[in-house]
Amino acid sequence: MPMRSRMTEDAMSLDEATLEQLNERNARADRLIRKWSKVPEIGSGLRMMDTPKARNLAIMLEKQARHMTKFSEATYSSAFAATPENMIRLVRLAYPNSIRDKLFTEFAMETAKDSIKYIKPIYSANSNINRDDLFTGVGNGFNPNVTYESKQSRFPQEMANATVSGGGPYTVAFTTNEFTQGYIAGYAILYDINGNTLAWENKPGGAISSWSLGTTSGITNITFDGVGTYTVTTSGAAIANAIGRYNSEKDLTGTYLGEVELVMADYQFRVRPLTLGVTWTALAELVLDSTVGVSTEEVIMDAAGQEIKKSLDFYAVKIAYSAATTNGIPTIVFDAEAGAGTQDSYIHTAQTVSQAIERVGDVMYNLLNRGGVSRIVGGPAAITYLRLNAGFTTKGVQPRIGGYQVGEIYGIPVFKVPKAIIPENTLMCVWKNENNEADVSVAFGTLVPFFSTGALQRKNFYKEAGLASFGDYVILNNNYFGLIQINNIRGLV
């Protein structure tokens, strides 16, 4: 997280002017939190929410209120319960109960031109340097990969690749590319084709007495020409690669300088509607109003709020699952009956599901040099199976409506969705960087939470209306997903 954001979120006493300088958007959102928290019913619990969720909700309430000011009295009377109070209540009901922002980033847009910005450091593609860990030849340079997703550990170092030739004996030459600036003896390392170390030069001199040899290297003699070329005699594994140190102090023009370019990546949200139609009968209105004694408006608004919540969550998880199935990362397969035949085998095997979860995180970490499993969302049978694990708790459980949180496993929040969204026996593991809202798998932007077309009275005594939520989404990193398939779940046909 940037220092400015950390300072903004720390509990420090700052005046308004300083706070706006540190983070203008958060300052405006904080003022809106104070404003809406004073509104009866709507503001209840607003200050007790997590700061990012409270800020998003406050901005959405403000946007909805501004949108409602454009309605006329005629619109209020004909719209689907679309009084300003009801529409604001709809925002308050639907968004805090959504799981979308728990899994991904929810960005409350202030204008239709809002964008999400993040710094993307990349390597410069300098074909002069030969310091990558892949030993792919002289002068191959670097592709413009994101720095923290690269395995190139020697990019900023003086340790560069040699040229290996011959075979009986081998010639290891530190004479090209970076080594034209001068070779520094005493730091060379020899490897086989699998990356195993065969010999390590621990002091200048070049003779075999200056080297530490692997016990199975088979190296019998090493000589050095005093400039940059070694001759290695071995009866063991072939020498495939080598690295050594060059003198970067002589590179006054920066020809072999490893450079990292900080690029500001900017995605501008393109607002589109997510729509939902609602119908009800005149008879339902009469019964609710006269017999049950319940306001038709309240019942319909509550029901619509739940439906919108489900639509938003299902839409988000469907997008994420599509990205997870196409990112090229193999699915981890877990057998629920791996210990069949032993006493309490089914429950015992369930205790090892944490290994599959950790494996997903390890695959992500190996690929990106960061990440892991911070959220799990899955089909009903797979999520129910997790309940057998001793590390499962019901912390954070939500009402069983739409996509909802069922609890946590080893501190990881767990969410359940229907099999139409994610298959019964599948878990989707998600990484979300809590310290950087842009370092996530998917970001969602919302401009107008709810828009109503107004109610239409049909001749068959039905009424219908359309609701829409205006926003957009962008997949920022589809490698932040991993899948676990749990086979042989009992009771699953």
C-alpha cells in the first residue's frame, strides 16, 4: 500500500486540508460516511463497517440520491416503489450484504470517466545484457515482464552468464557481453542441465584448489587463463551453464545497465447496465395491504434488494470462474476417498484438504512470486465437504440467500454459490491483496447502483418494472485464480 494511503488509514489526528492532500477521494468518502451515518435507518451500522466498504457504500448512497433528484413527482407515483427513501434503502440493503467486494475489489465511481490505476514495473528489453536465470544464450536480453512476476534474480546484479562449449574438456568463457567491461575472478559457479551446482569458485586463482566441488560432480581438473576463460575436465555430469561476476564500474555509458520502467496502467471503466425485471399482481398488493398488514412497498423492495444482490454476486463469480478455467493453471484434484477402507477414513481424509488449498497457493506463488489463497468460493457439495475439516468455523456466516459466506477454514473466508455458477465438486481459490485495491483478480466499478424504469400496469392486473445497476468490470490478473476438484464426495450423484 502506498505511504499516502497508509497515512490516510492510520488513526492520526489530521486537519481536513491535510487529509484532502493525502487522499482527496478518501477524504470525500469519509465526509459522506459522516453525512449518511446521521440518516435514521439508512446510516445504521455504517461507521461499524470496514473502512473500504463504508466508503464505497457512502459514495453509492450519494450517487443514488443525486440520481433521484432528477425524478419528477409523476415519476415517483408511477415508478416501482421508486420514492427516494425506498431507492436509498435498496442500496443500503443490497450492497453491504453482497459478497462481491469480499472476493474482489468494489470501486464506487464518482463519474462515468472514473478509472482504476496501478503501477506496473517492467524490465527494459535490453538485448545487451545476459544475466537471466534461464541460461538461454548470449545477448537474449529480457522481455518486458512485470517485475514482481519475473524469476530473473540477477537482473540488478553483476553476476552474468558465461558461454559454455566443448565437452572433453569444457571451455567456460567469461569474455562477451557484460564481461567486456572486465571479468572479476573468484565468483564463478558451474551448473549441470538441471540447475544443480557442480562447482563453486570460492577465491581467486582459477586452479582446482580455489574451487569447492560437488561430491558427485566428477570434476578432476580446472585451469584458468588469467583473463576470463576456464578449462574444465570432468568425468561426471555435463557442464551446461555457468555464471560469473563482471566489473559494472567500467560501464560508464550504461550499456549493460538493468533498468526497470515504472508504468502507470490505467483502465477506464465503460459503464454498462446489469438489468432485472420485476413483476407483481394487483391481488398481491391488496392482500398484503389489507389482510396481512404489511406494506406492499416494503415487501417488494426487500425482495428486489435480495434479487439484485444475488444477480450482482452471481454475475461476479461467473466472470471469475470463466477466467479461472481459461488461465492455463492446472486444476488440483483431491480424492475424498483416498483413505477408503480404514477406520474413520472419510473424516480423516477431509483433514488433509488443507494440503490441496496450500498447493493452489504454492502454484500461484511459483508463477507470480506472490499470492496465495485468501478467499474460497465453491459449489454446494465441495463447500459442505469443507465442514468436515477441523479447521472450519462459522465465523462471518451470512444468511443463506444467493451467494453467501458459510464461515472460514484456517482463517480463509469461504463462500457458497449454486452449482449453476460453480460445479458441485469444485472450489475456486482467489487471491486478494488487502494492502492494494488494484492488486486483485477482478475490479468492479459502480456508477449508479439502481435505476428504475417505473411501473407499467397491464390489463391482466399485473404490474412490471425494470431495475438496472450501471457499472463495469475488468479482469486485472486472471492468474489470481486456482481450482480444486474434489472427487468421490459421498452422497453426490
